[in-house]
Amino acid sequence: MAVLALAGCKDEPSAQLDALSRRLDGIEARLAAVEAARIVTPPSSPSATQRVLGSLVEPAVPVPLPRSGEPLVIALDAEGVRIGGLRIDDVALGPTLRGLAGNDTLATVLVEAAPDVPHATVAALLDRMRAEGLSRFAIAVRGGQPAPGYVDTDP
């Protein structure tokens, strides 16, 4: 009953519950709108609600998308991940990948790894990309000597 009193309702308990339910629905709708807005390009000056709620949810990094026909490069090196040239920390990686996965205009994603990055680290990034919904990508390879024991089957 203390929660109902804090809500400022002086009606019957069922009316109080209805009022609280409407307020909760409104808060959930605003939160959903803020979450959707942070995955798309953020406004130049966020509202007070977005600033407060932004501190409570994982931050997505707005990644500049390439021009039409050019791939978006996700690069992996000894220091971590870069997407579109921007360093993305581990906390922001998931939300940023989810945002990219939801972008219908993104044609090609190219994953590049520095030669000194262990294969397991590259595989972990690819797994995380898939888990966040980014399943269409290409892996960049560099020319070089074939692995020992490689047999070319092309005539």
C-alpha cells in the first residue's frame, strides 16, 4: 500500500493499480523509444530523459556508414576492434553490432584481422557478430605463401 500512496492516488485500490499500470506502460513506451533512438544516429543534443536512460543501458557507438557500394570494415588488431575506423570497446561492441545488424542499407561487412591476432580471437569476434544478428559478412585474406601441406586442386 506504501507504493500506491507514493503514486499520489487517493482512489480505491483497483483504481490505484490501474493508474500505476498506465504510468508503467508510459514509462516502458518511452524507454523503448529511447533505446530505438540510440541505435540509430543519436540526436545532437539528447533530451534529459535520453541522458538519464542512456546511462542505464549499454551504449551503442554511432558508426559512420560507408558510401554506397563500399564495405563497412570491422578490423581486429592487438588493441581490439575498430568499426568504420572507430575504436569500439567491449562494452559498446554488442549494442553497436546489433545496430549494424538492423541496418537494411548496409550492403557489405568486411572483417579484417591483423596477422598477429590469434585465430581464436578472430573466431570469437565472428561468433559475437553472429550472436548479435550480423550474419552476412566477408573475411579479408592477404596473399602469401600457402600453408605447409596445402595441395592446389585447381588445374
